[in-house]
Amino acid sequence: MRDPQMTGYGPKPIPGITPEEILPATSRTVGCDGGGGALGHPLVMLHIADRQVTCPYCSRTFVLAEGADDSHGH
């Protein structure tokens, strides 16, 4: 389940249409612009609270790598 709090803000993947891309992250804050240059989306900064976070624009999922920065920032 990608939206455990059921806020309704998580992406709604459509099988066969929405790409499922899982990327490793080395810190708890990651930036996503959808890739593809001008064909992407606005840059959003995402915070990994537990082990992963999913971009609300493009459904890319960033998973915190083992041994990655475990600091929680400010």
C-alpha cells in the first residue's frame, strides 16, 4: 500500500499505463523531476519517513538503501 494514512494524495497507478520505477536513495530527502527533461514534471522534494516514498506526479518509488544516511534532518 503506497498511502498508509489514506490521505488520498498518493498516486493511483493504472496497470499497464503507469510505469513502476523503483530507485535507491542514499539520503532521506530526494528530489524528483520525473526525468525526461522538459517532458518531466516540476521538481518536488520528497522526504523518506520510513523506508520509501512515492512521487505523487510520476509514481517513481524511492527506497532508502541499506546503510544509507539514517539522520532525520531538522
